[in-house]
Amino acid sequence: MSTTTTTAATVSTTLSNGSLTFAQKAAQHRVLLNTIIEERSSQFPGRTYAHVPKTDDIEDGFRELSYHELRNGVMKMAHWLDGELGKLSQSRDSRECIAYIGPNDFRYPFLLLGADRTNRKVITLG
């Protein structure tokens, strides 16, 4: 296996027979971020997605957040949004907009991706 870069943000492995990985196919076509997270969560559940601070003080260090944990957090956020705001149909006409006022920290990607899963879009205020 050799490592190749498909875009600045996507580093992936190409199989020795030259076939493309899911990430490389995604770079060539329009693929939803939630779809990429689902794929990575199932293929590499323990792979690190990000390092997040353990507390508000970065001196306390960081912990790894895996793709599996990211997927679970997004699913919980989507479930919470549907419970609080009501379930929407997945048609383009029913897309709803929600506002977010809060810190720009690691909770934001969970909200953004969870909202997308429930056919909502997020507007950040502030």
C-alpha cells in the first residue's frame, strides 16, 4: 500500500492494484460529509478524528475523538433535534433553518452535522 494525497484535506491510501478508496472517490464526486463519517466509522471505528481538550484549560491535555464517537455524537444530536423541534420529512421543500448562538468549540460540528441529518441548516449568530 502506498499513501497518496487526493486533495489538501484528504489523505488516503491507494490499494496496490490501483483501485480508489472511498475518500478518493468522494474527492472526485460530491459526497455528503455525513456519508464520509458513516463510511469511516464503519471501516475504521477507532481511527482518530480529532484531538479535543479534556477541560477548558488546555494545560490539562487532550483526548482523542474517534470517528465512531463522532458518528454517535452526531446521531444523538440528530435524535435530540427531532425530539425538541419535531421530525421533518427529507424533502428539499421542508428544509428548516435553526439559529445557533454559542461558543465556537467542538460542539459546533455535532450540531452542524446533526442538523443536516434532520434536514435542517444552521445559521450562526455572533
